[in-house]
Amino acid sequence: MINVLMILTSATVWTQKDGRQRPSGFWAEEFIAPHQHFSGAGARITIATPGGLPAVVDALSLSPEANHGDTAKVEGFARYLEGCAQALRAPMRIEDVVVADHDVVFVPGGHGPMQDLAVNPSVGRVLTTALAAPFKVVAAVCHGQAAFLAAGDAQGWAFKGRRMTAFTNDEETQVGLAANAPWLLEDRLRDAGARFEQGGAWQPHVVVDGNLVTGQNPLAAGAVAREVMALASRIAA
């Protein structure tokens, strides 16, 4: 059985450049699509957050407007989250995670990770340890890659030189959030030394670099999960 650790943000706000607190959390589709795929493939899933605090969904990600007006999709998301409610209310503390117990480390996005995961030393420890082990898989989607920034610095960053994608400056601009963002994820990853690869805006772009799998935006969440399980299964074999 493949053991998957899903690291979720426990942030409920994202501090803007002007000091305002924008409601945030994890993005529904980026958690649900992978969780469904991992569960369907028979994986054992552990959810962890900083301090073991509850993981809260970004309400915007459950709006029809954020899902192309598809109310049936939104209702399905809501039902799925209800089934995960206990695990989301009482996750494991990331500080207590033993990396050896997990085959996959997966970070869903939403703007929440830019608030807490990007600066959490325990998140950095888990990601650094897992990435250095060729028999483990590290993956993230959209703004989940903000967690990578906790894995060292520009002089000793664990992900330096690795190929990856993430939510782009163009996409952040198109959703109207770039101007008041304290920093942009694409810029930070490039500056830290990532080999950033950008697909078309709002396309399900996925990059696989060894044991690292990344997706550009919510539309890539399912594809990333499939790549992760295929890679983890090959490694396990």
C-alpha cells in the first residue's frame, strides 16, 4: 500500500500588500481531485497541518463563479468535503511527521500556503527529507508550491535547479490578485533557483522532474495525482 501525506494549509487569511486580510484556505479541487484518486487507488492518506490546526477550505473555491458556473460540481465538492470533515478538523501535526512513514508528500494549493506553509520550518524539513530520497515522490499543485520555499534558502534551497511549474504571474494577474499580493509565487520560485516551466494560462500543465511532480493550476490537480500514483507504483515495484 502506498502511504500519502497531504500537507494542507491551516491559514484562513492571506495578508495583502496593503495589510488587508483576504479570506483564504485550501482550494477545494486541488485537495478533492487528488484525494479521490489516491483513495480510489487504495492509498493510505494522512492529512497534516502546522500545529495540527484545522484545514479550512477557501469558500471562493466552492462558488459557482470559480467553477465555470457548474453548480453540480460545486455540490459534489461540498459532499466530498463533508465526508472528509473529521480528518480536516483534526489533522496530524506536521511537526510530528516521520518522513520514513510516507511514500508520497503532496501539497494542494489555495493562497493559504503562501501565508503559513512557505515559512514553516517543519514543512521545510519534511519536503527536504522526502525530496532527497529517490524512492519517495514530492508533489504540489498551483500555490501548493509555496511550501517549497520553506525548504532552505537561495544558498541552500532543496529545490534549486529542479524543473517545476506553479500558478503563474499571468494567472495571478488575470484573477485580479497580483497587484495587491505581497509577492508572486512564480517570481519567488524563479529567484530561489527553480527551472520554472510555464504552460498556457488555465491549461492543465504538469511537469515531472525525477521524483518531483508539479501542476500549474487547479485544472492540473487530477493529472498530477495520476502522475504521482504511477510514479510511486513504479518505485514501489
